[in-house]
Amino acid sequence: MTWKQFFWEDSISLPSRIKILDTTLRDGEQTPGVALTPKMKLEIARALDELGVDVIEAGYPIVSSGEEEAVKAIASEGLNAKICALSRIDRMDIDAAIRCGVDWIHIFVATSDIHLKHKLKMSREEVLRKSVEAVEYAKAHGLTVQVSAEDATRTDPKFLSKFYRAVVEAGSDSIDIPDTVGVMTPERFFKLVSKIKEVVKVPVAVHCHNDFGLATANTIAGVLAGAEIVHVTVNGIGERAGNASLEEVAAILKLLYHIPMNLDLKKIFKVSRLVEKYTGIQIQKNKAIVGDNAFTHESGIHVHGILCKPETYEPIPPELFGRERRVVIGKHSGSHAIAEILKKHGLTLASNEISEILREVKERGDRGEVISEDLIVELALKRRRKKVIELKEILLTSSIDGCACLVSVKSNGREITTISYSRSPMDAGVKALGKSLKELIDAEIEDVRIVNRNFISEAEVTLSLGESRTREYAADEDPVKAVALAALSAAEKLLRRVEICRG
Ligand code: KIV
Ligand code: ZN
């Protein structure tokens, strides 16, 4: 039984196959702050080819000699994907693309009145004439041509239809409808794409920007209206708020609409990380499909659910996209998550011990601490061991003459009590602790740091014993007690190390 049987029947007929035009290396590189070397571009192009994208928009050759070099190198790499270069309706742009040896050319010109008047300072007729000439010139040089009406979604629909009809008559093999400034909503874009589909009989592409966070939704609306090609970028990078993201669009087409594509989805994550590395644009943690948290579960109810049956809280199988399911611990966790993590580390604890760990996790979570897997293991191991060193008492007094701190610690039946004086309570405490640990196990306190957060003191203590050194942490409302707990937990660790070394 599958949950998708409860979806309302789709009344629209879906395209039989979708082609992916990836523009990470062109629109993606237009992301503010991103600049890729030809070598990086080539490596990304190879990864995109392995992923199985149909067309790689490799760049805009006229912009620089490095860009031309990169597009040339990608075009001569013998990849399976068709290689495309961006071009204005100018001959010098088209010539640059021809020099690169690309298969496809993506010719664009703005068609909205706002762009014609303020940017291009051209009339509609001029744009039509020059576009037709550009298409004819590119076709005469053997290129496969796709034409974009830049700012199509803010263009007078009558002129837009006229423009697309003219470029198709001139030989354009496909047309693209860009939502250049991302102002579409899915239902409006559906209508626009449907209208253009009535006008032209060549394949239609859609190119959506994410200014209102609708790039993916609009791309899918375009597909539902009959678009056969989608322009996307890895991780959704691109001008301003970016483009429709390849991974989101691919996941929706595959899992929610079952439309065939050429992609090997398992490779998406690897490409996503490569693009992150070279562009320096960090993937947000909660990004669908490729974000760190996309397949991570924390809440107790969810973890219990996925451990019984992953589909309870996983609409997307992580393996499909080369990802793994992860369980993390936080204050929303339940005992199933703790048990699962311990199982992974070969540890089994009684349920009352797991409940104790869970209680400690929740207390720490409430204090704003981030809980690591290591900490869970440490807490479990602590419960298995008998403490070898124990804090019996810590007493602070202060007067106008200064402070006194008494510390009492016990190990192997021996109890040491020391008192120290200082002008500050913390200094008196650290001195008293230091004396006790020196006398009891010959350890030295090397460093103490304290951070106060939400009325809780978090202490970090570095302790050494002979050649061995460790740093431990503890938190408490009382800063001196936090230091004492961290110091004793460091002492425990060092003593254990000594025991292990002695065999
Ligand atoms: O967003 C846009 O309009 C573009 C064009 C070059 C198609 O990227
Ligand atoms: Zn764009």
C-alpha cells in the first residue's frame, strides 16, 4: 500500500520525459560573490555529465577570455551532455560561442517594455528583427538554438507570442520562458506557459528565479503546463535569490509525478557538495534533499516512527539521493533515539539507565547545550564505571578581606581536604582544587576557562597527569562547582588512561 494512492487524481496530462538544462556554470556563477576558474568549471561539468543532465550551459563566452577558455575546454571534453553557451543577439557573442565549439547556443534578449525602454533603448520591432537575424546566423553555423525572451513574465503577452513565433519561424529549435525577476506564482505561470504552448510547436523550456521563494513551484507549474525542458542550478544558486534548484525539481518530478528523466539521482549529493566547495555558497542546513538536516531526525516521536518504518516520517528515501538517515539527540529526543545511538556503538543499557541519560540530555538541552553522539556514549560509559574520584564537598566563604574555598575530594577510600585563600572566589576555588588533585593523584590544572550563558556557567578545564593531558567540560549554576566537576571528570579520564596503559 502506498500513501500516494490518497492523492487526488491528476487531471492534466504530464510530459512523457523532461530534459534538464543545468545552468549552474552560467546563471549559478552569476551568484553574487562567486567566481569559478576554468579548471573548477570543467570539474563541475564532468560531475554534471556523470549525473546525467541533458544540457550543460557552460558559460557566457563573450564576458572574458577565462570564460571562453572554460566553455571551450568543456565543449572539447567529449561529454555525453550537449554543451551550451549563452549569447546576446549580437554577432560577436554568437561568434564567441562558435569559437568554443559548443553544440547549443542560448540566445536571449529582453522583451518587456521596462527593459526595452530603460536598458536596451530599442523598439519592439528592432528586437524582433535583430533576434530573427541572430537565430538565422547561429543556425547557419550549425548550432542548436534556444531563444529566451528575457523578462518574459513582465512582457506584453501579445508581443511575447509574436516574438516566440518569429524566432521559431527563423529556425529556433526550442524556446525558453524566463521568469527573470521571479514574479510568477504557480497558477499564473501555468496559464502563461499553456498560452505559449498554443503558439509554438517546438519544445518549451522554463527558467525560474527565486525572488519570492517560488522558483521550484513555478518550474513544476511550467512542466504541468507542458514545458519539456527545465533550467535549473545545483543547490539553487544563481542571480540574487537564485534559480530553481536541480535537486528539488528532480525529486518532485521523480517522486511526486513519476516523469522520466535521464538523471542518476544517487549522484546529486556529490555534485551538490562539489558546487558548494567551489562556489563557497554554503548549503543551508534545512535545504530539501541536499541540506544536512534533510534526512536527520531528532524528536522522540519521529525517531520512534522511523525506526519502526522509515516511511512514517520520510517521504523521500535518503538512499535514492545518495544520502543517509541520521538520528541526532536533543531535548526533543526519546529513549528510542538514545538506544539506537548506543546500539550503533555496540552498547546496550537497561531501560532505567537510558531514562537517566535522557533526563540528563533534556536538562542540558534546556540549558542550550548541543548534544553530540560522543556525549551520549560518554554518559553511557560513565554509568557502567564506578567513579574512582569523587567530589565530596565544596565550600566558599567571602568577606571584605577576601575569599576562602574548601574542597574535599575522595579516591580509593582516601579523602583529601584543602583550603585556599584569594581575593576572588574563582581563584580560591581553582587553587584549592589544584592542591587536592595534586596531592591525591599528582595532577596539575593547566588551564581554566568559563563562559556564562543564561545564568549557567560552562567550565572548560585542562588537566595533565605526567605526559598525559585532557580537556573536559561541565556546566552548573555555580561557576566554582562547574570548574570542580570539569576538573574531576578530566581526572577520571586521565586515571583511566593510566590504567589502560598499565594494562
Ligand atoms: O533570468 C534570465 O532571464 C536569464 C536569461 C539569460 C535567460 O538568465
Ligand atoms: Zn536567469
